[in-house]
Amino acid sequence: MLFVHEIHSVKGASEESFEHALHDGWMRELAEGDDARLLWYCVQAHGTGPAYQVVTITAVRDGRAWEELAHRVQSGDLRAWARHTDELRHRVDSKLLVPVRWSPMQELELSEIPADGSTHEPSLYMEDTGWPNAALDDYIDFWESGYFAPMRSRPRSMLDIQAVFQAAYGSGRRKEAILMQRITDDNALMHLLTTEIAPALRAPGQFMHEALSYRDRWESKLLRTSAWSPLH
């Protein structure tokens, strides 16, 4: 299973038109077949970064399906859709991802991913991207033992880790990994944003301290799903 991660820098005046293009075009066109599905349509929350930035993640069954989809966009039945969508945004940055071996999201039954546009309450996600100075495999192993496992063992946590990715060979940065985490406690998020990390949590043996052995460059994005995003 491959995952196409795209960051769309949308033209402000075209925000609604862009969303319609993804809803009526991309999501529904993919649902006509069995090889790809739009999973997430997320808007970066205002006040937390660049304006009018949208993040989408599309699941593709395998390399053959990705190649066919690429041809459809470049020269096939999705070419006109892609041309129209390009007019609604300044740019798009894409990368092809694969799940790490312990990611909760692995193979998906694509036919079960909703594509009818049914609406729901939006959810907040924290998308963390890390660029380790250590070996990528060591960093991913540390994420599993030092972050994922402790998070899963707690009876209540602010974050539900739903997927963990790394760039596929030949696509994106080599030493990069991504956490897709649904926020389950808004009060805890507010505390995180408004309170300095306690010294005890930065002491040796704690995640924030030990993580510095692997990376000191990472980025968090606060994303809000659309009311129709297939996953939320």
C-alpha cells in the first residue's frame, strides 16, 4: 500500500472551489475504481501556519496502481481535472509514503473507505514530521518504543496515533518520518499550547530528552478535517 501526501497552497479566493474540486472530482473519480481512495482532506487551522494550506492523503493499492493513476492525471481522463485544479492553487508539494512496519495503518480495504461525501463533525489532527540526525531506522524504532508504545499503554491520551509513514524510495527526503495523530482531548491540547514543558519532562529518561539523541528538527501541523473527509 502506498500513500500520496500532498500539501496544496490554495489561492485564497478559490478556497471553496478547490474543496469542491477535490470533493466532486478527485474523491468521486477514484471511487469509480478499486485501486485508490482519498483518505484525508485537512485544512491547516488558521493561526497555526500558512494561510489556505490543505493537506490530502490518498491511498493507492500498489506501484502498478500508482503508475496508472499518474498516467490518468498526466495524459488521461483526469488531465482536465488536474489542469482546472492547478488554476485554483499556487503550488502543490507531493511525496509518496509507505507505512513503517509498526504503523496502525497498513493494508486497507479500499472499497470500505467512504466516498459518498457524507458529513460529520470535523476532527483535529496533529501531523508531526521529524528529520533525524540519527539513522532513519533507529529513529523509527525509537518512535515505537519511546513514543508509540507508551502512548498506547495509557488509559487516556491526548493523541490517537492512526498512521506512521516514511518516504518511499526515490520520493521525498530519505531521513523523514511522519506521525498522523488524531487529537482526542481538546483541553489537553490547549494546555500543551499555553504551558511550558515542565523541567521534569525534559530530564534524562524522559521522551523529550532522549529524543534529542535522534533528532532536534521536527515540525507539528494542526490540521482540521473537512466535514466530508472520508477519514476523520
